[in-house]
Amino acid sequence: MTKLLEKAFAEASKLSETDQDAIARMLLNDLASEERWEEAFAQSQDELAMLAEEALAEFNQGQTKPIEEGSDFSHN
């Protein structure tokens, strides 16, 4: 365990049980969310590669425009 995580747990241990449980739930939810994201990202590599190839082909064919600073990416 890192020093920073040890410090965070030491500080959290000073809180009420209710607050400690709330922090624990948030941490566990964040860890589970990160795991789901990593799984989804790993499973989408083929699709992402295909989209990247399409984007590069469009760029090479002159079908793209530079992004303007401050653009809101609207399709108007």
C-alpha cells in the first residue's frame, strides 16, 4: 500500500462509522466502475481500430476539416 493511501485510510479512520461506510461505498463503486470501463475498452479494440482506419482514410482523402479553437463541435 502506498504512503498516500495509508494516510487517506488513517484520516478516514477518524470519521464516524457512517462516514467511513460512505467513503468505503464510494471507493468500492469507483473501483467497480473502473473495472467495467477497462473491460468495455478491451472488448472494443477491433471497433476502435476500424473507426481509426476510417478517420485516417477520410483525412487522406481531404474529407476532414481542422478543429477550430473554441469550437463547440455543433453540426450546424
